[in-house]
Amino acid sequence: MKVCVAVLAGLASLAALQAGKPINATCPVKGPKYASKPDITVVHEGQVIGFC
């Protein structure tokens, strides 16, 4: 079970690395005054979303 979780986590991070630059310039959590960071992302429905 632990191996499966580790493999899935690895695949998720690999998908984020391959996906590229986030589609948003600002943080969806803190608002438009804060820029999103390209190293804090999640892939949602095939799009890379950046967070702050």
C-alpha cells in the first residue's frame, strides 16, 4: 500500500513538472495583490494552477 501511494505521488509531481508554466499570474487564495509562484502548483483538469 505504501508503495502505491509513493508511486501515485511521484506521478502527480511528474505531471506538474511536465505541464509547465501556471496559467494564472495571481494567487487564487490571497487575491490579485499576490503573485503566484511557479514552484507551487497543482494540475487541475490538465491545467497548471499556481499558488502563493
